[in-house]
Amino acid sequence: MLLIEKNLKDAYEEQCRIASIEYKWLGSQQIDEIVNLRHLSKAVFEKYFHQGSRCLGAYINNELVGYVWQHFNTYSWPFFDYSIEFSEKAYVGTDFVRAESRGKRLHGALLCFMFNELYAQGYQSALGSVWTNNLSSIRGLERVGFYPTTAIFAVRIMNILVYRRVRKISQWPWDKIYKKLETRH
């Protein structure tokens, strides 16, 4: 997994290739709609709302097709037994875009809308993360101005963390990303 960061002072607008997108801030009353879009635990999203996190949704014809969350204090990845605490930055993620809306830069447009909101609130940068094997997400995140800061690798055996490596990085590890993708085929 890669931890990433975006300087919000660098203005950027992603043009979505879908007409008539409506962005809405979602509240806990839309939690079932969020859960139905991506089948994650309702408890996870309830926890996000309880922690003061916010969710931005993208609608086409009054139907939720994607969302991005923003968090303001802490974020954790249980698999890696790793967490970050932050106060002057916002963490952006969990996010999701329906399969039929992918490849049209909807995710980038959602992020840019959120970046503008965060910058208007006084935030100077945003944090995020991406799996190293998710090439399309990496390309999109790079396009909207994210850069990598940390690479995290972990090994679990029978759900026990037996190894974790955390390494600072300053550029996208394209050689390792492509090598991983080649070995899968």
C-alpha cells in the first residue's frame, strides 16, 4: 500500500466525461444508500459519521454512483496494524465509483470538488492511500496531483502480523508496480 499526499494550494480541476453530475454531502440518513453502492459494513460507515467524517456523493439522475469520504483526526488500516494521526491535514478515502461510471474521470472530479472544499476550510494538504496493484487508481490519483510519501508492506499468517515494512518514498515506484502486474499474468 502507498500513502499519498496532495498539496491543496495547487489548483486543479478534473473534467468528468459524464454530463449532469450532481455533488451532494451525504449524512447518516443516506447510510443505506452508501452501503448498497459498495457492500462494506454498515458499522464502518456509522463509525465514520460518529467520528465526524464527511461523505461526498456523486449522483446521476438522482442515483448515487460514487462517493469519497474525508476524515479529520485519525485513520487506520487494521491489516497492516498501522494508523496515522493528523490535525492540520484531512485524509481522503474510503472511496468508490460504480463500474459503469469508471474510466470517465468521475473519481478525479469528486476528489477535486472535495479539494476545493478542504482548501476553502483552510486545509493546505490532503492525505490518502492506494493499493500498489491498482494501476488505474494510481494513474488517476497522480493526475489530480497526489504524490507518494510512504510504502507499507505487511505479511500475515493466519491473521497474525508476522512482518511489516514501512519505508519513506518520494516518487511513484512505477518499476515495482509494473513488475507486480506482470507477475500476475
